[in-house]
Amino acid sequence: MDAMANRSLPPAVQRDAGFSLARTGWAPNDLDAWIQIPAGEFLYGDEKEKQIIETMFAIQKYPVTNLQFKRFMDDGGYEQQEFWVRMAGNGAWKTESTNYYFRHPLTAKRRTLLLLA
């Protein structure tokens, strides 16, 4: 577990440690945690270029895991049209039961409520 969080190790080693832990069934207690990103100025990139975040937002602490995606699928997330933006075009997914195309979840808050269920 230490290797996964040790930022002095190369990213590939951290990633592989995470994969190994996942195969054991381990998941962090805060898997569904969200991090608040405040509006305001921040330094971006290696050049430390000043950028501004106009509006506060939240992002999940961890990338979506197979466990979270399984919960989404088990709860019928793909079939709940209110979680998806309607669109037509290349790469859009079409349900069997409708003529609508869906691609991205509408809001992180709604998706979180689904994942926590």
C-alpha cells in the first residue's frame, strides 16, 4: 500500500502497486470522496503560469474504479436516461429501447448519488 502512495516512486510503480491492491479486493475507505477545488488563481504546469478557476468545482479523489463502475452498472446506470446527455453523432451510444443517443453523465452530483447508493 505504501508504494501506491509514495510520490518519490515512478508513476508506473505506483500504478502497478494500485493494480496489485485492486486484485486483492482492497479499496480505500474514502473511495467515493470528492475534493473541493476553490475558485481563484493557481499556478499551472512546469512554467508555473498563473491561471484562474472561475467557479468552484469538485472532482473525485480517485479515478473511477472497476468497483465503482460495477455499482453503476448493477444499479442500472446505463438505462437511466436522466444521467446522460442526449446527443447524436460519431461515438455516441444508443440504447436498445429508445432512439436517443447518450454519451456523458449530466452532473457529478447525480452520478455521486448513484455511486453511493
